[in-house]
Amino acid sequence: MDDTLQISGRVRDLAEQAEQGLREQFARIDRIAQVNSQRVLAAFQRHRVAESYFAGTTGYGYDDLGRDKLDEIYAELFGTEDALVRLQFVNGTHAIACALFGALKAGDVLVSAVGAPYDTLLGVVGAVDKGHGSLRDYGVEYRQVELVDDAPDLAGLTQAVSDPRVRAVLIQRSRGYATRASLSVEEIGKLCGVIRENNPSAAILVDNCYGEFVEEKEPTHVGADLVVGSLIKNPGGGLAPTGAYLAGRRDLVEGAAMRLTCPGIGRECGATLGNNRLLYQGLFLAPHTVAQALKTAAFAARLMELLGYRAQPRSDEVRHDIIQMLHLGGPEAVKRFCKGIQSGAPVDSYVTPEPWDMPGYDCPVIMAAGAFIQGASIELSADAPMREPYTVYLQGGLTYESGKTGVMLAAEELLR
């Protein structure tokens, strides 16, 4: 085959070997994608999606029929009373912050159920000082239940939520930059059961980033009161240009809407500026696109295992989000791997990633992402905090074919 990609025969042989061991995994991923694709299609049909919904609004954004109908579709897919899908959310952290501020007031206590949340949320809750405006600044106390052997501590959670001042509990589905396994929907259901039994009035909020459409159910199907996620990850299908969503109990969604804009305005304003079609089409493609990312992750795990590296989850494990951890053991290996991923990108492939002091993080972070949408984690990307144990977090792949190629180039870079 004549191409310009510098991939050696050794890496091509290893890639073929890796694929041969993934047939069962790929078949399972395809089955879930089929179920979720049918769910999305059925929702579109039940809500009688029409071409007129793709027209955008300007200015205040009043009476945006497409925007409001998309809220209803998200609510159906997540099995909830209400949903809010908005371009005005700048990222997932912003949407989670709105949800927390909408659910809590001065004197309340917020509990994180599975250790510290993702790095960018530490400033939101006030665990670290990132500037004025944290929950702590507004009189909300923050506590967290530490993990035990990298797993949720159910006994510790029982004790933590029994305080009647606890008004909200945050569960992070994905691992973030932690070493624990990502939570399955079933595990989240068990956590919800513990919380509900010991504090029936506490709102259960799930950071659902990286997890949408990975399984046949979502956390709101097993007891969560609200899920929150970014549209430039799974549910945007690689087409949403920005934004985030919330789906859950109506009062929690409305509280977040008031925080996104202001009391008295809430969800009524927010122009879509001609982007409705991308949000609809991205959601329609999302189950398939997520499957491509999952196959890319499984392939990366297997190829790296064949090269002698440790992968979490292993290539033969069932996955609960699109993130693949690869333990590379040192800073140079991390840089080489990220350079290889970048060289496999359709955008900025000629750029060499370097660690930098990224806002919201406590150490330099290296990021490889040659994406059509800036920062879109559903597109092939790799990032790592430059600290022990020097682990790269790989995610995305709009198509398995392109994702596989990027991973092969990363392996080639490691072998040079």
C-alpha cells in the first residue's frame, strides 16, 4: 500500500494481531450501538422532528422551536422530567457548576461520593482557590468520601450523607485523572440506593461526561436525579460546535437554567444562531460515533499491551466510558506517545505537543488533539498531567479507521 504515513511493518503486524483478539469486544460494542441508535431514532420520530426545527434564532432566542424540542428529546432519552441543552454552556465544568449552584444554597453541604472530582471542578467547590465565586465563597460546605482500594466506600458514603445538612451528592462517572476504574451504570445505581436510603431529600447529581451511550442505560435510569455532560464529548457526535446538557428532575434543571442566565430569565433566552441542525444531527450520530471511540480505545489497549505497557481498562474488559488509560512510566514516553497521536490527526498534524500550565490544573498538562472542534474529546485526543505515574488518557476517534491509524502512529513514535 502506497501512503505517506510512516508505519513500519512491525507495527502493522502488531495491529493485525491486536484486532484479531478484539472480535468479541467489537461485537459487544456494535450491539450496544444498535440498541442506542434505535432509541435515538424512535425519539426523533415520536417527537416528529421536522426540517423547520433546524432554523436558528438570534438576539434573545425567544420561541426557538428546535431548541425547545431538543430539550424534550434529551429528557426522553435519559428518562427524565426535563432537560436543558444549550450552546451557552462553555464546557462541561460550567454546566456542572450551574447544576450545583442551582441545587445548593448557603448552609448546605455538598458531598463528592467517589473522592475528589475532576481537577477543573476543585475551584468550583472551593477545595482550591481559583478566584472568587466558588460554592465555598457562597457558604456551601464541601466534603468528599475517599476511595478505598480505588473503589467507592459505601460505608463511608452512608456516614457522610446521613448528615441532614447534605443537600446534594456529586458522582463522577469517569475516572478523570484518577487511577480508579470508571463507574458502570449499575455501580452508580448502587451508590444512588445508599444515598436515597440514608438521605432521601439529597439531590443526586452525576457528572456523565465520557459515558453517554456507552451502555444501554444512563444514570438517570437507575436513580440519579440529574445528569450533566458536554456536547463536544459523546452526545454531540462530533458535530456539536460547543455546549452542554442537563437532564433530570424539573426543579434541578430549572435551578441550573437560572444560574446559566439569571433569575426570571432562565431557559427562555439563548439564541441558537443556526446551530440546531448540528445538535440534532450530532445526537443522531452519537451512538455510532461513541462505538467508534470505544473500538479505538480497545485497539489502543491491546496494541500497547503487546508492546509491554499496562492499560486500564485492559483490552478484554467491559468499558463504561470512552477513556483509555495507558501507563507509560516516564515523561519522555508520554511526550512521544502524544506526538504520535498528534501526527495522526486531520488538523494540525505537523504540530508537536508540549506540556503547558493549562487553566484549572495543578501541574503542566500535555494535550494532543488535532480536532475539527477545539477540545472535542469525542475526536481522537490524548492528554496527560506531567506527574507520576506518567499516565496518558486517550479518548475519542470519529471513525475507528482513523483512530486506529493514530494509535499505530503513536506506537511507532514510542518504538523509534
